[in-house]
Amino acid sequence: MATAAGTFPQAHEESTIWTWLTTVDHKKIGAMYGVTGFAFFLLAGFEALLIRTQLAVPNGTVVDAERFNQLFSMHALTMIFLAIMPLGASFFNFFLPLMIGARDVAFPRLNALSYWVFLGGALLLTSSFVFGGAPDGGWFAYAPLSAEEFSPGTGLDFYVVGLLLLGTSSLIASLNFAVTVINMRAPGMSMMRLPVFIWMMLVVNFLLILSLPVITVALIQLLFDRNFTTNFFTPSEGGDPILWQHLFWVFAHPEVYVLILPSMGIVSEVLPVFAKKPLFGYSAMVFAGVAIAVLGFAVWSHHMFTTGLDTVPQIVFSASTMAIAVPTGIKIFNWMGTLYGGSIQFNTAMYFAVSFIALFTIGGLSGVMHASPPVDSQQQDSYFIVAHIHYVLFGGAIVGIFSGIYYWFPKLTGRFLDETMGKVHFWTMFIGMNLTFFPMHFLGLSGMPRRIYTYDADLGWETWNMVATIGAYVLAFSVLVFLVNFFTTMRKAPDAPDNPWDAPTLEWATTSPPPEHDFDVIPVVRDRDPLWYDRDNGIEKPEVPAGLHIHLPPPSYFPLLMGGGSLLLGVGVLSHLALTALGVVIIVYSVWGWALEPTD
Amino acid sequence: MAAAEAAHGEHHASAGVDNRMLLMWIFLASECLFFGSLISTYLIFKGESLVRPLPEDVFDIPLTSASTFVLLMSSFTMVLAVYGAQHARPQMMKAALLATIIGGLVFLGFQVFEFKTFADEGLTLSTNQFGASFFVLTGFHGTHVGVGVLYLSSILFGSMRRNGLGKDGGTHVEIVGLYWHFVDIVWIVIFTVVYLIP
Amino acid sequence: MATDAHAEQSHGSPLGPREYIYITIGLALVTLVELALSYSDLSAGPLAAILIVLSAAKFIVVVALFMHLKFESRIFTQMFMFGLLLGSAILLALIALFWNDPSDALGGKELPPLEHHDEAHQLFLDTERLV
């Protein structure tokens, strides 16, 4: 329970492990997502370093083919599901209620549950390395390679169960957030006054809600093919491997927008603050984001141009893919319009935000190239695609996330990350990223395929591979700089004011970090940039009424218990069904306990 | 979920609806994609089986019509349960909930019988694409019915406690009703697309 | 009919038990018609079309009236429509993408009729892999 009485008390409750295990506070859950996501980011980066080291020279001997296949599969799976998505979820968890003027999300215990199920799925998937080998069929696990006959180990079963758990976690979180945004906004916070970051995350939530079920069906079918004698994807029995590809990509294409939209939202928040200008073309930004999502459901077969599609589908999907460049371009021009004529402060957050625009645009340009089927027939499965992916996902998503980290660090922790180290981090990351991924355009165009663990010396690929590997180590160094910055900063005492950047959005109306109850008084919103409006119109912060008692939802261990039950359910599918039965019992018990426990 | 989460202090529900109702409706939208993918798979493999039995060899349309009718009746008792909950008639609500649960169980009984009969006639998951896609589709629908029966039973048991379902009781029953009706309309689609359409 | 007795129920449904009985009878009758049609001599195309229309009607009636969508906040309809429309669109797209071509596994042949076996077939769950 927390009370407020005139002043703004810092929340200094004793944080034990049990506090964290039973928390339903969105800020703590956001912190857990953030730390876990970043840890897996480091793991996936390490996997990438191994890949690059193996490919630095022709016929490398760092890892064998089997291990290499596991590495690139897990690198992608870890980056996508265990790093980028949780980091986005971390920001959204922490800031959603604050930015819309609420005190928590719609279903706090469900929020905690989604974290624990995520952690279970993440650990299960990663543990595959020590339980017979990680999945090695790529993150897309194409049939018929994924069949038991050709992948007889357990790697792909870990893939199926792991992704089912992770998908469940994301679905639960997305449902919760969608209800929160729709139904829990502060008075005056109409939909078209929502911060663009919130709009982008709302769109992301709907993308997940509508696409996750499709891959769930695909995963179930793969599980059944591998373990229950069905033949959904076995051609000789009447099945069709292309069905897997369609179902997978109907999910996985919207998924890539899930990966990029949060960072686009973050950049849309950061640029106005450090250009001291409102975002250019707010309505267009919102509609463009929605358009990207809607179109994102209509382009999936552009991943399948080389599978023998008929002419008409090829044309349709090519056209829809190129069409997505339009709303994307609108966003890019609007970001530039925000900067133009602004009074720009070049701090680290701003460096990352501006470079996001450039790097993502490069990735977008290569993407439009392979939207053309004949061009794609050259580029598919080559390093040109790898270049595209990493420009949009590293130069886009990751760079945007770092921008958000530097921007929001004072609000999250009460401290400022060091600017000098931040600039070193930025420049080494920028140089490293381009050094690693730009040469891959050349490698792809000169014919280097993806997912090969070695290459011969006389193919002309050595130079660029070596450059890319050097770049990867520069990238690793840059992350090290960030980690040093982080740890040295956290050892300082918190001293940040409420709104050090003079930013416009509501989260900056609280202390840094916010008290447990977020707002002493729920704000009334009069403008799209509430704090700038209040500042420019001399509107004071609301008086805190005397004797104010704010009731917060009490902690609960049922989300943790239910998360454990679902992990057990998954483990049982991979080993003994008795464990699954036990997991189900624990889940049912948890649901009952949850429904009956008092929340006031 | 028994929750006062939506009623914190002077909280404003900007769209003006109950959080839990909104949650269930959005969840049902998600379920449309789930069953849509399963039905798509069934339709894609229609006519692609390499061996018999095919639908015409095993389907017993009159029997399945009976089970369809049972599920339809359970939807009817479900609306009565919601009506009873919302009009302060707890006996009506409890009786109707019980009838709905029984309807669900009878439907499941029909499903189990049908699955066993088909297996005896040579149709299993591994036999052909019809078997695989049929059993996975109707099996997952049946699982949803089973979860619904458990959910309904929980609400019924909850209503038999001293405080009943609390002041939000009507909403709880309404929400389980949404889930149950959805399971019914999915069956309407499956019955037509899988059983009736040649 | 009767206005809602509970103050906190903001949506008053004009439907009472009598209306629900009528609706249910209607749904049952439509189901019987579908059943009868499936035994008729109609060719596959028109039969399928009529069955789809009838089922869609039942679907709409259950969603709008049993699930109260017609009487509730518009936001519920919007949310459900997202899922329904997208799911239908993807279903149609997948069917179109997989529309049979003559080079599929069967090669356009008909399967021979089923012979009836006397011995019961084993159960279909292969759980060997799991232990």
C-alpha cells in the first residue's frame, strides 16, 4: 500500500526477491523484461560473434557445420523473441500507464503472468543447447527439413514448445495492453492525443493478437507431424511443405513490423524533445503506422517468391510489398520535417534517433529491391538479404531501443548515463554496424549464400568477410562501452529532476523514478503535448488533496505459480507427459486461486 | 477473474466499457484467426488424401446433426443463465448454467463416440490428410468446449458460495457466455464446411 | 421488454426468455433445412452457396443477439470484426493460393472405394516418441 500526503515520497520499500517474484507493478515488471531482454541480447550477440569468427576466413574451423546451424538459428530466435520483443515490452510496460495518465495496466496480475511465461519459454528454448542440441533449421524451420525424418534430434521439438510458450506470453501481454490503451486513458486523453509511441505499440499489440494464432496452428501441426504421425508437411503422403511456409509467414511478416514499430515510436518521441519542436505531421504518423500494419498482413508471400508461386500471386504480393514503402516514406519525411527548423540538442539519445532514420532507410531501400520477384530470384538466400535484415533490425530496431534507453534513463533510474561514454558507444556502434553489414550487400551480389558454415578461398569473398568480422568485434566493443557506462552510472546516487529534457509527455510529470503509485493526482489532458501546453499556458500542477489514499493492487504469487505450471506443461511435452499433467493441475489451481484472491 | 482492478479510485474508463468484457471480445477476435487457420488447412487438403476413408465413407450426418442441436440448445440455456444473472434470479441462473454444462458434456460425448467410430473404420491421424486435418480441427474445437465446461463449472461453483459471484456476478456470467457462444458459432462453421458441404 | 433491474448493468437488452426461445427455434429450423438440403439432389456449387448463406445467417444471429453485440458498445463490434474479417480474408487467400492444380499428388485420379475391414484399428496416438 502506498499513501501520498502533500509531498512526493520516493518509494523506498524493502525490495526482497519475494517482492520481485510477486510484483504486479508495471514498473517492476518492465524492469524485469528489460534486464532479461538485454541479457539475451548479449547472448545472441555472442552467438553472432561466433558466427562471424567462423566466417572470417575461408574454411574456418571455429565451429563445425552442425553447431553453426544451431548458432544462426538461435541467434535469430534469441534476438527476435528473447531480446528485441522483451525490450520493447519493457519500455511499454514501464511507460504505457504513465503516458496515458493511468496508474497501472488493465490486468496487473496478467501482466506479471506474461513475464513469467516469457521467462519459462526463454529458458526452455535456450536450454536446448545442453539437452541434445539447439534447433538447427533456421528460425523459420522450413518443412520438410523440420520433419522427424530429417531432424531426428529434439532441437525442433524445443523450438515448437519454446515458441508456443513465448507466443502465449506475447498474446497475454498484447491483450492486456490493448484493453489498457482503449479503456484506461486519463480524462482528455483522446486517441488522437496519444503519444506516437503508444499508438505504435497499440498497433503492435493488434499485430500480435491477430498473427500469433496462425503460427500457433503451424507449430501444432509441426508438433503433430513430428510426434503424432500426421503428415501435414510430408509430400509423399499428400502433405505440403509450402503450407508451413504460408502459415509461418502470415505470422512472421507482421512480426517484423512488431520488431520495428516500437523503435519508430521511440524515435518519434525523442526527435521532438531534442529539436524542441512538436512532431511534424502527427496524424500522418499515426495513420502511416496503422497502414503499415494493415498492409503488413497482405505481403507475406514475398518471402516465398522462389517457391514456385503462380504469376498472379507474385504480382499481387510484389505490389503490396512495394506499397508499404509509401507509409514508411511518410514517416521518414515527417521525422526529417520534425528536425527541420528545430533547435537541435545533440546528445547521445539524439545521435541514435537521427542515425535510426538513415540506417533504417538504407535497410528499407534494399527491401524494396527484393520486393521485385525477378530481383529477388537473385537475392533470395544470399547475404544481400542478411544485409537488409540487419540494417532494419540492428540499424533500425536496436538503434531505436538505445535511443530510448538514453532518453528515458533518468526517468527509469533517476540518473543520467554519461554523455562522453555515450558518444563513444554511439560512434563505435555506428562504425561497427556499418562495417559489419554494408559489405554483406557486396557479398550477396557476388553470390555468397546464407547459412553456409564455410566457403572456399577462390570465390573472392574473403576480404569482405574479414571486414564484416572486424566490424562485429567493433560492435561488441561498443556494447561493452555501454555496459561500463550502465554499471558506473548505477553506482551513483539518483539526482535527476522530474523533467530534465523539458519533454512534453505525461511520464515526465512524475518524479524520476516515479513513485509506486505513478501519479499523485490523475492528470487532465488538454493537448497532444500536455506538458508543453501546461508550460506555455501557465497551468500549474494539480494540488494533491489532503489525506489522499491511493489503493494499489496487492502482490500475488499466482502469476509466478501459473508461469511455473506452464513451463512444466512444456517440459512434459518434451519428456514425460506426467509432467504436463502436473503442469495442467498447477495451472488450474492457480486460476482458481487467482480468481478467488481479494484484490482490495 | 474476480477483480476490482477496473474500479481503482476515480478511474476513468475512456471507452466506457468493462475491461474484462473488452478483453474477452479481443481474445475472441484472436480465436477467429486460430480456427480460421485450422479450417483453411482442412479446406486446402480437401481432395488431397491418397487413401480412403474419405468423408463420405465415415460421416454420419444425422448423428452429427444431433450433436449440433445439443450445442445449439446449450447456447440457448447460456443466454438464459445470463438473463437470470442480470435480473436477480439466481435459481434460474444456476439451473441454466447446469443445463449448459450438461449440454457441453453431451456434445463432448458425441465427439468421443464419433472419433472412436472413425478410428474403428480406419480413419486416424496418420491415415491420410483428411484424418489429420479433421481430427486436429475438431479435436481443438472439442478442447475449447472442454475448457468451456471447466470455466462454466467454476462459475457455477462460485455462485454457490455464501457471497455468490459478488456484485460483478452478472458480468462474470456474461463473459463466460461470450466464450461459450463463440465455441458454438465455430461449430456452426465447422458443421457446414466440413460435414455438409460436399 | 422489462428494463434491467440492476443499476450497474449499463446495457439494457430488450430480449427476454420468450424472445430467446423464438430465436432458438428459428436457429434449429435453419439447421434442419440445411440438413435436408444436404440430402437433396442439388449440385455441389449451388448447395455449397446456399449452405454458406444459411450458416452465415445463424452466425450473425448468435453473435448479434445471443452475444448481445447489437446492443453493446461499438468498440466490441470493431474488435471482433478485426478478427473475423482478417481471418476470413486469410482463409480465402490461402484457398486461392492452394487451388488444385493437376500436378498434385493424386494426379487427378479417383480413389478406389473403401473395403471394410473386420479387425479394429489401433488407436491413433503414437506416444512412443515421448517416453
